[in-house]
Amino acid sequence: MKEFITVRVIDIVGSSLCVSADDGQLVYEKIAPLLREGTKINLSFSGAETIISSFLNAAIGQLYGEFSEGQIRAQLTVSEMAQDDLVILKRVVENAKNYFAHRENYDRAWQAEVGDAE
């Protein structure tokens, strides 16, 4: 079985501020291919000072659209994250699991709310 590799978020983002969805997308683009290969990842938030949900939605939440919860739990660990940020991460994960389990319903409800953007 493969060992965990550590991926430091601030090395990808280039900052201690994990606040933009674009930066979260960079993290997703780094870890998703590793997960596809079966690599076990320790996603380290060492040095991260501010972490918000839009960043976590892009970085971690969207993984639930491609990978099963079991695969994510087996291959991805998160470390060096403050307790308050872990609470946000838990909410992001629950929302992502709900969204991807009922994506069509959520998308239909969103379209009904905002109308057709095209």
C-alpha cells in the first residue's frame, strides 16, 4: 500500500490566505489527478491563516462529484487545520455530498430561482 504524500496548500496557493475559489481550484487540480492514480494524500494547511468556505468548496467539495466518499476517506487526510476551519470543512463536505447526491434537483431549483442565464 502506498504511503501518504504531503501536499501543502500554501505552496500551491502561494499565500497564507485561502479565500478564493480560483485558488481552491488550483488545489483541486493538484490533488484530483493524484486521487485518480490511487495516491494517498495528506493535505496540509500548515501556515494557512484564513480559510473560507468558497475556497474549500472548490478545493475539496467538488471531489465528491468525481470520487466516492469511501475513496476520499481512504485516500485523503487533512492536517494542521484550526478547529474553527474544521467546522467549516465539515459543513462544506456535507453540502457537497448532498448536492452531488441530488444534483439534478438542486440545479432545477437554481434555474427556477434565477431563470435561464443564456
